[in-house]
Amino acid sequence: MTQLRCERFVGDDYGVIALIGDIDLNTTDPIRRAALEMVGGAHTPVLVVDCSRLTFVDSTGIGMLVGLHKRLAMTGGQLILANVAGPCAEVLRLTGLDAVLDIHWMDGEPASPWLDAANVDAMRDALGVVAPAITADAAAGPLSFG
């Protein structure tokens, strides 16, 4: 059975979803629902997906990311993939999506910079996001799928 954990953090103008594990047919729908819940009311025009601990993505996962990108773009929002590496980066490169999706590599930054207030400004600068500091949203909290 596929295992995926999703940590969600919400700021005033953007949200972060940190994915831990695999994205495949079994985990795509819960991730999509969590992401759309975060951006649903246009309160979160920027959605950052931290892929630093993502170990696998299949075609349904790629389709979900493209769908989120299109949905946010239609409403003036932005999907940012951060810390994409390994096999996931290779899939995006081979499909040509690395030229379509907004991908940022935050080299030298901790995997979850929004958890440390000292790193929030550096993360926002690296992503080109102008927004208030991110704070952990206990209501959103970690999710586990699988």
C-alpha cells in the first residue's frame, strides 16, 4: 500500500503543502482535495508544494500537479514546486514540465524553512513571494494517506 504524508502550513497570502512519500493513483485525490481546500476561497493565491521528501510520482501525480497549476493560473494564482530532486525531477525533465511549471530549488535551505521564523524571509525571497510570514495551522496539520 502506498504511503504518503502531507504537512500543510497556511500564511495570509499563500500555503505550503510538504509531501512525504509517494504520489500515485492511491494518493492523488486526497492531495488534490487538500490543495484545493487551501486555495479554494482565493485566500491563498500562491500554493507552494515542497517536494524535498517526495520519493516517487507517477502519471496521475503529474496530471494532478498540472491540473493544480492550470486551476491556480485561471484565478490569477501560482503553483510553485520547491525542492524537486531525484526521480521526481527526472520525470518533470523528461516530460518537459520543468519548462512549464514554476520550480524552485532552495539549495542550502532547510527542507521546511517555514517552520523556522528565521528562515521565512529567505524562503519568500527565494520563491519570489511577497506575503506575510507563514505560521503552522494546527487545524490544517499533518495528513496521512495510504
